[in-house]
Amino acid sequence: MFEKLEVFQMAQSMARQASLREGAIATNIANADTPGYRARDVASFADTYQTEHVTPMRATRPGHIGSDGSYTVSVGEDPDSDSTSPDGNGVAIEDEMVKAVEVKRQHDLALAIYKSSLNVLRSSLGKG
């Protein structure tokens, strides 16, 4: 019953998106000296969550697309990456460090939402 609450699903999706973005940032940093490598990033959580959850489709059969309630985000080239070095590399370590801080904040926010929701749920059940 309580595993289907939207606030918990949102917090989980936010944490998953932060994890995916952290992986993309780590890959960018690892390839900072690779000639021709272009920086990659993940679309913002607000954009992807809005497109995924604005008008949820109702699945009447298990075979329907999206019936598992999955949340998918793809990693693509970073459109904000304007810097290129002479060897064609598009990774700026400073930008990646700033993105890493943003990801940490997003992950902390997801945890705070989850903890607050659990506290409200516990209080409503008289256990908190």
C-alpha cells in the first residue's frame, strides 16, 4: 500500500537520476585527456520527470509500454559544453566539479524528501 506513494517514487527517481548523472560526470573526468572526447551529461530531473509523469498512461495489460512504471533517463552529449582543447577534447574539469556539487545537492535533496515523508507517515500512524 505505502510503496506506491508518489512522493516516495519521486524521491527514488531523483536519487536514480543523480546517480546516473554522477556516473556521466565521472566518465567525463576520466576522459579529460582523451583526444576528441566530448563531455556527456544527463537531462535535468525537472525536464525528465515532467515528460515522464505529466499524463501517466494507464496500463490495462502487462505488455503495455511503460506498464512497469519505470523511469528512464538517457545520457547524451552535453549541450552546454562549449570549451574544446586543441586536441578536440570538450571536458573542462572546473565545469565537471561544479556539476558534481550539483549532483551531491540533488542526492541530498532526494534523501531529505524521503526522510521527511517517512517521518510524516510514521507520525500519521502514531509511531513517530
